[in-house]
Amino acid sequence: MKDSDYMRLALELAQRGQGWTSPNPMVGAVIVKEGRIIGRGWHARCGALHAERHALQNCAESPRGAVLYVTLEPCCHHGRQPPCTEAILASGIARVVAGSGDPNPLVAGKGLELLRKNGVAVETGVLEAECQALNQVFFHFIRTRRPYVVMKYAMTLDGKIATRTGASQWITGEAARRRVHQDRHRCTAILAGVGTVLADDPLLTCRMEGGKNPLRVICDTRLRTPLTSRIVQTARAVPTILATACGDAARRAPYEAAGCRVWVLPARDGHVDLDVLMERLGAADIDSVLLEGGGTLNWSALEAGIVQKIQAYIAPKLFGGAEAPSPVMGRGAALPAQAVRLKNTVVTPVGEDFLWESEVDGPVYGNR
């Protein structure tokens, strides 16, 4: 087997931690001695052993003289776990192949340099693009201290998220809906607007077997979320934040009594300032947000420049209707040249539907 084969196995192991490692990265490791795999490991969840230490713990024989393949540069600082470089040096590993460097300022090349200085052969760049893509969320968060925001919506082939009467269940098929629940598991938080709560009374939970619920964040500028809504009624079981500009403590009290956290934030153009909300979420170690808003919140998020990725589930059906809502409404662009530009598009069949994923290419034209 080649270096790339072992790294590909390490990537597969890393994905076992998907949804559980936040705000840490997903990392996988494989230890090879004389052509034999003697140890495998991955970072299972935040606070648990790092992949390198997990692989060393699982070794079937002494790793002295072996090669360690790891998807991310080994850490060299004390955090929730001790430095992995210490464990690597103590084990007698002779060579380390790292798929990607770690942009964390506490590491950022220092881990690899420490290994080199202590006589370990170090190589980098094996399946680097794949290793970086694995931790797109972590890289964004560690560099900006703000969550990576994925705007997700389902629409018909003519660009409608509901009929002219507001009916929207169901646009896509079961396979697409299962995929959405996997994404809810992967993301740390889910963001919606009070309009969605009033229209659909959603739970915004993960119904994937073995999955976890994301933190629910509702943008509710004037605190209009009904106390009888399923969001409020389940707030003690599923962590919930109401982001509001309402400074009236008496208005907030019933929500807090029901188990909601209420964040009072500044308003911008009559709505909760989304930029400030992202700063607050980042300070709370929320590294990723799945935005499941309506057309108005979606445009506000794009205009505020907080969105990094678009996930559009497209169903092969047509609703028609001039009054049927679209996924992005608000003020919108005045000219084609002012469009929100997207890049790195990938289209994936999901059952009878298609998932269109694109990264946002820079800020909205005229973004403040």
C-alpha cells in the first residue's frame, strides 16, 4: 500500500467523530510497521483521546520504528488533552505523515517542527485537499472565531419553497429529508426565524438514529415566539436560545422560566444584528450553524455576509404562482452584476431529488 492508501484509511476513521468533536477537528490516525497496520485511532468526541493517542493505545505491538499517518498535524500544546507530540516521541515512532497542517496558532507548524528536531522524519501534503475539506468547519472557526454557516433550503425546480397558500410539506422525498437530519447532527447549532416558528411550529431537532440535537437558535426581534410553541415547550430537553432586541425583562421572564436562554442583542435595520449574533455564538464555542430560515432571514444572512455555504435540495416538480415564496427574498439584487456569486459547486443525486452545494464567493455586493 502507498502513503495515500493509509491516509485514505485515516480519513475514513476521522469521519467516525462527525458531529461529536466540535469545536475540535475530526482526525484519524493509522500506525504501520513493516507494511502491517498495527494501530488505528480517531478523535471520537471533544474531550476524548486525540486520534494519535487513540491509535497508540490500540497498537497490537510496539510502535517503535513505525510510521504514523494522521490527517492533521499533531498538537504540541496542553488543552483538554496533553500534547500528541509527547506521546509520539515517547512511542519511538520513526516517521510521521501528516495530511494537513493545523491553522491553530498554538500549533501552526510547531508540532511538525518539534518532531523534526527530535529526529522524527516528517512528510506533509498527502491527500492534503481531502484532509482540509474534512475540517472545513474547524479551519474557518479557528481562523475567525465565528461559526461556519450553511444555508439550507428545499425548493422546486421553479424555485419555490412553498405553494401560493404557504403549504410546504413535503417538497423533497424521504432520502433528502434523512440527509437533512444527518446535517443537523453534524452542525453544532440550527438557526431559524420567528416567521418559521409561527408558520410551521417546527421542533428543529435531529431524528437520525444515534444522532444528537443541535442547539436551537431563533431570531425573534420582538419576542413573538408563542409560549405554546413546540420550541418553547421542549426547551428544557433541547438547548434553545431566543435572540432578540427586546429589552423588556418582564417579556423575557416566561421564556426563561420555560428553559429558554434569551440573548438581548442590538438591532440593525429593525432586526437582530446577525453579525453580532455570530460573534456571540463564536464566543460560546459554536463552530457551525445550519441556517433553516425563510426567504427573508436567508437574504438578511447573505446581506450580513455570515453565510459560507449553500445547500439547495431541488425537487423535480413545479409549483408555479407569482405569490409562491422563493428561498431568498428580502430586497435582493438590483442588477445581475450584483448577484451573490457561488463557487466550487457539487451536485449530488439524493433519492428522487438533487442536492446542489456551493460555497459563497465573497460578500454580497454592497455588503455593509
